[in-house]
Amino acid sequence: MTYAPNYNNTGATFSADINSLNFGVTTTGAVNFQPKIQNFIADIDLFIGWDQFVCGLWSRISIPVNWTNWNMHLCDSNQSNPGNLIFPFNLMVDGEAADVPYANLQQGWVGNRPFGDAPVMLSGCINGAKDVTEVAGLKLELGYDFIRKTDRHFALSCLVVVPTGNTANAQYLFEPISGSNKQWELGIDINAHYNFWEAIECHKSLGIHFDVAIMGMLKRNQKRLFGLRAGPDGTCNAGAAWLLLKEFDSAQEYSILQRASNILALNANIGSGFETNLGILLKYVHSHFSIDLGYELYYRNSESISNRVPIAEKKYGIKGDTGAGTNTTASTSTISINGTPDGTPVYLKDSDVCVCTALQPAYLSNKLFNFIAHNWDSNWQPTFGVGYSYEWAHKHNGANNLAVNQWSILVKGAASF
């Protein structure tokens, strides 16, 4: 994407994708992204059999400790030309030529410096790597084996996922999330296996294993960055959440400049109502060695929203290229184009908030995985294994990249006592 300062207020098409003045930048350049997510998960799993009380009854506790790092890997072509060192007179503060705080858009997207009457960016910051370490979701499971034989089994369990991770707070556009946004999850799991070939005298077998989990998810109150209707057609406009606004007092007189992202970071009850994953694998066992080759399908339905906090009426208007200190707005401005000044102030309404930009659409992902393990004969029956997996998103309703493409290396150890 290209950027440059746009000083034109006629609504004319602008040569750059981004009017950099919205971010306190007066130079030109181009930016690109290479977003990357890294995870390290230590999953502590405790299985308890209750056969001495009820034959076939068991429980499982899973504690996934997750470190996750999210980085936009933003690159800016301009590293040496800071542009003008001051803004035009009256543009950012009434009666003054304010200082320019940033040398390029890469710095401007950090948003940690005010300029003129505009405050720092408290929400929707675009640049910067962030990480969190959380227990992604404490998983409690109670199950019963209806069939339990050496060559086959069938089990049904009830699941509860306690929301121990973190949730969105809209401080960053690319925000690290561990878990399911602190949503409670309730559901069932069905798992089974059948060995369709066995050579008992050689301690060999080949079987198919099946697992499906169906989970209901409860909404969680969280803060998200919403979009804004802008431009000549007044539709949800890409980038409008980062426009500069004018804030007016109770008498509808100019007060200060404001960043739209600070105003559009709103609390609401948000969540996906349903998710499911289906796994199937072939397992080959030869004495103490086993090899798994499997496939997993994951689906989560689109998020829904309720009880969103509204924005204040008759308090904000889009600035465009109009001067600070005046009541004039430019309501048809976009992140690239400055709209023509309005004849009378046009205030943002709560209906101008775009909800869809803050919600995750439904998505489907596929995973292939392989695992090799070895166990030893001893009182504790120790097991050690390694594996890998690759997950890719499925195109949905014509949209790509709804889920993250990712690969993983797996290491597992287990013991019985």
C-alpha cells in the first residue's frame, strides 16, 4: 500500500492508498505486511480411570499452557526521508503550525505520540509485536467406555472448557489471543477405534480411530475495534476506523481532534455459538512402536453480537482537510480521499458504526498430521513420541484466509501410575 499526505479538499481521487495525515505523517512511501503467529503449547494432560467404582468410567483434565507471539512484520520503503517537519498552519491545531512527530508511516502506526490537537492512538495500533502467556482453556472431561476391548472401543464424554485464556481489548489490530476469547464451552465428544487387521503372535495391528467433538460456546463481553461508514456512498469503508475526527462539546463547538480508532473501540457481547472438529486416523502398531497418520476437519460458525456500547451522538465528525479549531466537517472523506467540506457540521451517528468488520466470519480448516511413538515395559509404562501437522484454511463464501495456515512440531511424553 502506498501513502502520502493529501492536502486536497475537493474530493478528487488521490494517487496514494492512504492519506498519511490521518496518522501524523507528512512524507511518502509504501508499506507491506508479512503477518506471523508463533505458538508454544505445553499441554499437561491427566487421565484418571474410575473402574474401581464404576467400570468404564474415566475423567480427563487438560491444562494447555500457551505462549503466543503475533507480529505484523511491517516494512516501510521510506527509512530516510521524514518529509516536512511541521504541519500546515491551522491544520492540526488552531493558530499554529504543529510539529510532525513521525518520520514515516511505520512509526505513525505505532501511534504513541500526539500531534497538534490529536491524542495518542489508544486502540487499533497497527505496528508492533506482542505476546501473551496464558492457560488457553482448562478442559474438563467426564467419559464412559461403552465398549472396551483390545481390538475396539466406543466412548462418549461430556466436556467443559473453562475460559482461562485472554480476550480481545482492541489495543492492537493484530492482537495476540490465547484460547477462545474467554468463552465458556460446553459439549460432547465421541471417540472410537477398530482394529481391522491383527497379527497377535507378532504384536502387530492396523486400525482406524475416530473422534468428533461438538461444542456450544457462550458469548463474552469484550472490546473490539469496529468500522465506520464513510465516503461518498456512506458504506462500510476500509480504513475508516483510522480517520481523524473532530470532537465537539455539549454546545456543538469544536473541542479537540480525536482518532476514530479510540472512539470505535467498543465493548459488546460477542461469540461464536458452535464449533466442531472431526478427526480420523490410521494407527499401525508393531510391538512397542506405533505410527499414526490422520486428518482433522475443524469448523466454527460466524460470530454474533449483542449489547454493543453505542457511540455518543452529535459529538464527533470526520475532519478531512478542514482546519482544527473550526466546526467544519468533511463527512465524505475516506482513508485516502479528503471529502469536500460540509455546508453544516455532519455528526457521526451510532448507525454509522460498522459491526461486521469486528466479527470473525465462519471458517473451515483442514489438518494433516503424523505421529510416531514408542513405549517401554515397566511399572510406569512410559511413552515418548514425536510428530508434525499442517493446517490450512478452506475458502468460504468466496473469501480466503479466514483461518491461519500453520504447521506444528509435536513432542509427547506419558506415564501411568
